[in-house]
Amino acid sequence: MDKLVITGGQRLSGEVRISGSKNAALPLLAATLLTADTVRLHNIPQLQDISTMVQLLGQLGADILVNETCSLDVTSGEAVQAFAPYELVRRMRASILVLGPLLARFGEARVSLPGGCAIGSRPVDQHILGLRALGAEVEVESGYVHARVQGRLRGARVLFDMATVGGTENLMMAAALAQGETVLENAAREPEIVDLALLLNGMGARVDGAGSDCIHITGVDRLHGCEHRVVSDRIEAGSYLVAAAMTRGDVVCRDTDPSLLEAVLRKLQEAGAEVSHGVDWVRLQMSARPRAVSFRTQPFPAFPTDMQAQFMAMNCIAEGTGSIIETIFENRYMHVQELNRLGASIVVDGHTAIVHGVDALQSAPVMATDLRASMSLVLAALVAQGETHIHRIYHIDRGYERVEEKLRQLGAQVLRAPA
Ligand code: EPU
């Protein structure tokens, strides 16, 4: 198990290329199961979660060809089996995304229930409720979701209890091959949903309204192959911008889409950063200590839960006191104790975290607990006095491509070492 060793105190400056989005690429890979034709995906990030999904597709019987870095051909021919075993699903919750496509194409699917998760219980009841509305019989037995339908799924109105990203994605994919029209209400509006709709429409689907809370899908008889470029990772971009703000740096993120980062950029400006952007780049310049910011996490287009931990790290060394309310996941504060070990002053009461900015953090051995939590520790270590060792760094490899290389390119002192 590797660790990251970071010597704090370097000002970050320069340019960094933002990778394709993990959270967009995962449902796109699942959507390739909807056709027997080849789907070519570009800008696929090289990450542990992507390897897990590719492995799952391979296990299901799909052929995967790696063309060049970041480009994959997936062909889910007739040999595909509709069974996703626990051994693979337990490694990544997003594996549940194969349920909708497998059921829609083959009329039956058995997918292991994803296990517990560090950041919250994360049930999949909304996925199941939606598939039942489309006419599927769904049973949960012996840890597996077993879904069946006589003939094809039938379009229906689905009203989600809450905006769920994965639930919306699973239903969009299932409805694409259903008979008739499906309306998804209270749908999630995340950019990753829009990217999935673009791919599905490229494959011949008829999806309308993605990006709003009401998505119309007119089912078609079959889908075909196509080529698609994965949208850039807004959370990776946001994370490097916070790094620039914390180190009083000057960083340009390339190959990114600033329009997907509005809530994040606004908070960075509130913290005192100067932000400029073009169509596919964002630059952040910071000349003073950040000011503490307050926010609550909410579904897109509001402030994303996936940036909560990083902004908490910034508040740790900011001037003033910031209050943070996490509304999406019930247990997404595990980085608090680790940040406090670095000298931060954070108090949690239920869903609220109050962060009193301190003048400086000091190095300590710390442990990553989940993906975004590990990034918050990296950010804190970049400004801490001394050498911080961050253990269990495999969490960060699930979602940040070549993180130490990218940080080094910006001037950080980061090493990966065996723990
Ligand atoms: N929920 C339910 N029932 C369901 C589905 C969701 O109660 O059937 C609850 C969840 O427990 C959670 C809330 O609804 O409290 C939102 O969950 P959602 O389904 O939107 O999340 P997800 O699809 O499981 C994706 C991202 C997460 C990101 C969330 C919220 C992927 C692969 N994951 O998860 O990303 O935090 O949306 O934006 O797209 C990450 O990248 O670090 C990460 C955790």
C-alpha cells in the first residue's frame, strides 16, 4: 500500500491538463451494454474505478480494446451475460449502473447489491422503484438484485423521492430501449447526466431534457455504436483550483469547462481568488490568505458534495470562520479528524461543520478514508509545515489521475512511497 509524502510550503503555479470525468465515464461504460455494436469512448481517465468497471464489462462478456491512451472500444456482443457478481460490485458502488442496461437489453439481470460505503449508507431503492415502474419484476435476494421483464420494458412516469445521479442514469439507460415514452421527474441535473444523454442520443436513443429535472425518453427498438468524448472532470479541476488558492498560487486548468464549475468558482472568488476563464480553461490567482467561506452541499447546479472536503481544507487555513452543511451524504466528515491532526480547528455537530481558520497547519501522519477526503489531506499537506505522510492513498487513485505527477508539475513537493 503506497503513501504520499508531501513537503508543504510550495506555491503552486503553471498549467495542468484536466482528465475526463470519472463520474461521467462510469455510466458511459455501462451504456455500452445497450448495443451489440462497438462504442468508442475518448478521454477516458486512467483510474482504479475505471479499471474496475472495464473488468466488470469484461467479466460480463464484452470485448474491450484499448486503442491508445484514454481511448477504448467496447463491444458488448451476443455473448454478454447479465450477471454481475459480488466480487466485482463490492469494489465499486457504481457497478449497479449495469443493472438498467442489462435488463433493458436482455430482459433479465442479476447484479450484486453494492455493499456499505464509507460516506453513507447509499441505498439503491430509487433505482429499483424506477425499474419496477417500467414493468420489471425486481427482487432482492441473497444480496443480489434480480430484475426480470416479460418482453420489453414499458415507458412510464417515474417520480424520484430525491435527485439521485446514479438512479437517474440507470433509468435513462433502461428507458432508452423501453417501449414507449418514459418521463423522469425530480431527475438529477448533473453534467454527467447530460454527457450520458449525449452518448445515448449518439447511439440512436431519443433522450430530451437532460440537465433539467424532467427528462423525456422515447424508447427505440435498438441502439447502435458511436464515438463519444467524455466530458472533463469538474471535480478534478475544482480540486486543483483550491490547491492554487490555498498556496497563494497561479494555476491554469486546461481542457475543462468552466460553465460546470460556477458554484465552485463563486466560492473561490468569495475566498479572495481572482478567477478568469475561456471556453476550455480556468485560471486562478491568489495573492493573500483565503477568507473563510460558508456553504451547504446540494445537487447541481449548487455546491457539489464532491468538493466539500477540499473547501474544508481551505477553510482550515483561512482568515475567519466558515460553516459547512453536508446535505447529500450522512457520513462525509471523516476527513475532519485527520485535518484536526494536522492542527486544524474543526467542530462537527450533526450535518454542520464549523471551521475556525488557523495561522498554520503542521505535518503529521494521516490516513485517507475516501476519495475526496484524501484530496483534502493532500491540500492540507501542501500548506502544512514539514513533511506529511498520507497513508491509504489508494483511495485517491480511484479518482485522481496521476495526482503526484500533476502536482509536481505545478511545483509541489510530492513523492509516492511504499508505506
Ligand atoms: N439515494 C437513496 N436511494 C437511492 C439512490 C440514492 O437514498 O436509490 C441517496 C444516497 O444515499 C445519497 C443521495 O441519495 O444520500 C444522492 O445519491 P446519488 O444517487 O445522487 O449518488 P451516486 O449516484 O451514488 C454520484 C457520484 C458521487 C457523488 C454523488 C452526488 C458517481 C459514480 N458517483 O453518486 O461521487 O458524490 O453522485 O453528486 O457518479 C465521488 O466521486 O467521490 C462520489 C462519491
